Amino acid sequence: MQSSRLSRCTNSYRCTGECVKCTGGISSADRACQAMGQVYHAGCFSCCVCGQKLKGKPFYDFSGQVFCEEDYLYSSVKHFAEVCTSCGYLITDMVLQALGKSFHPDCFRCVICNETLEGQPFSVDTQNKIYCVKDYHRFLARTCARCEQLILPTEGSNEIVRVMSMGKSYHMACYDGKSDI
């Protein structure tokens, strides 16, 4: 396993010699910095990903490469972290798993009312859109072919029970076993 460490490039006005990165000469008049026991021109000591100058800033040395703090955290976390299905950002702390996908807990929301559904019952339509149970029933409930009322869960339940016959939906109490052809 490779190790990394957070360090800080120090200002050194007594730096002389050769820059480790560009091999150019460094004199006491040049702006230089010292890091990892080496001397760099201030402009040469930069993040290998974004090029940010790191003089006086925190950095990580990993496998001989120097990273700014942001790029190191992003690149090391992205190999292990999940990406939120909803917002597309890395999930660096708590992951909510639902429908075989990963979400930030705050991103797992009903598509209608936008309420967070963490720890709540939910429903999904045929396009995998996520709904709170109330909105799912309100917007996607079937109408009974006999009484023409919405087929909703009975009081105290979150499940809809309906009879399907000949392509029509019925309440259990409304279905008499005969088709209305």
C-alpha cells in the first residue's frame, strides 16, 4: 500500500542550488520553496493535476507526485466513493442505497413534492422516478372500471390491492368476476 502525507511547502530565502523539477539554477534572489527535503522554484512547485502553485499551501506527496489538497482528496476518494445518482457529485460520507443506486440522503427526494425520502416508504413508476407514497397514489393511481373512483390503499396501509381483468382495474369490492365487455 502506498502512503501519502499532507505537507506544507516552506518559504526559504536561503535556498540555493538547482530546482528539482526544472533543473534550473536557484539563487537566494529567486523566489524558491523547500518541500520534501528538496528545493524548487516557487513556480515549479505545483499540483500535478491542476497546476496550482503550492508555495505556502498544503499538499500531498503520493507515489512521487505532488497534489493540491483538493485534487488529492478528489482523486483518492473517487476510487472508493459512490457518485450520487441524483446530483452526480461524489458521496464522501453517508450513502443511501435504493433501487441499486447510490444517493446523498438529502438528494433522495420525491419528484413531485421534493420531500426527502430518507427512511420513508416510497414508490417508483415505470421510468424509475421516485415518489413519496402519497404523491404516487395521487398521480399514478388507477381508476376503478366499475365505480370510477381512484384505487388507493386501505386506511393504515401503503399498499394498493386491485384486481386486473381484461385490461381494466377494479377495487376488490367492485370486482364481481364478470368482465364489462
